[in-house]
Amino acid sequence: MPRPSHEAVRTCLGCRREGLKPELLRFVRSSEGLVVLDRTGRAPGRGAYLHRDLTCVETARKRRQLERALGAAAPSELWEGMPSV
């Protein structure tokens, strides 16, 4: 009997709602101690997630949620270079 497929569910830092992992942007703390966008979704280290929604991104930026969740500085270039949401 085949096993039921499992969908990974993560919580968005901006709105605190759950979403499927492929629908969210993943951020990790780099080895240099900065927050970076994990385009592959498989970078080592603790991850933090945001919906691809401008409201969620702005809320997380305003409240410094990425910095708090990952314990590292999120450079302004990260927010400016955010993929189209």
C-alpha cells in the first residue's frame, strides 16, 4: 500500500499563517552571519519563511522578524532585491 504524500507546512513570519513550503520564500543565516535568500530551499542552517506577498514582506521588514528569527542582520540589499512578490 503506497504511503500518503506529505506536504511540508511552514509558518510565515509576516502574517503568522501557515503555508506550503513551495509557496513561501526561505531565508537562512549565511556563514558570514547575514540573512540571505535561499533560492534552492535546501541551504544548511535554520530557515525562516515569508509568503510571496508584499504585505507579509513589509510586515516582516517593519517588525524585524527575519533578524529576530535568525539572530542575524538582514541587509537592506536583501529587501531591495526581493523577488517579485
